[in-house]
Amino acid sequence: MTVNNSRGNFVTRRVFFSFHFDNDYWRTQQIRNIGALEGQSLCTPNAWEEVKRKGDSAIEKWIADNMHGKSCVVVLVGSETASRRWVRHEIVKAWNDKRGVVGIRVDRLLDRNSQTSVAGANPFDAITFGDSGPKLSSVVQLITPTGNDSKGVYASISNNIERWIEEAIAIRSRN
């Protein structure tokens, strides 16, 4: 994504996609195909299994390597995203590294079997500032795209994702 910054220069926004691999890989591919963003290469299912087999430190390294140089983390929220350990890790890392963070619900996009899913919990509700501070959801947006069907939801995401990312980056710069 290329944006015009305050100095009149164009800046390419590079994003990291965070999602529940097993449930939402297909939906994530749809978002990547929008083409408005420069995101990390998504692991194929076989490559992700290889990273997982190497253990937690290999997963953490993969996340750090792929998040490096990104200005925003886009959490693609499906039915089980909020419960995923590595998604929570990616959110916390992004916030602590001062990257923008935004969530976009993808449950109404079709999966590889042409099925939608139920809306999952807000993953930002499970993360607090400190031990007893406010929830990250008090600051980070979870977007529910408009649209009556998968095509409408896709169009909503396609038409708005750049603005949502810019808002997330602005929110993080203020907090």
C-alpha cells in the first residue's frame, strides 16, 4: 500500500497478517489477493508445519523475522482466532514494538468449502496493559466489514483496508 505522508512523500505500508492458520488460511489468501498491500509471504501449510516441528523458538524467530520492517499487524479474526497462542504473541509483540494493530473480522468470507463461520471473540479483549490495566480492545479497533454476503464483505475490506491500517498506525503513535 502506498500512502502520501505529511511531507508529500509516498510511503509503502508493509503489513504482517496474523490469523489462525488451520481455520482461516483460505480467507487470508483472499485478503492478500486484494493487492493493495505489501504483506509477508504466507507460509504454505507444509512450510508452516515444518516451522512448528522445530519448536517454540523457531516459531518466535519466524514471527520476528516476518514482522521485521512492517508498519502494521492486521489480525484477521475468524471463529477461533482469539484463543490462538501465537496470534496473542503476535499482537503483544506488534504493540510492544510500536506497530499499528488492527483486527478485521473474516468469518463471513467463504472458506475453501464455500462456507462461512461464526464470529469469534475479540482477541484484543484477552490482552491487558500490565497485570490489571485496561484491555487492549479499549484502544485497538476490531472492524466488522459491511456486506450481506462474502462478496460484499470482500468489497468492504478491499475498499477500506488501507484506511483501517492508517488509522491503526495513527492510534499506535498516540498511545
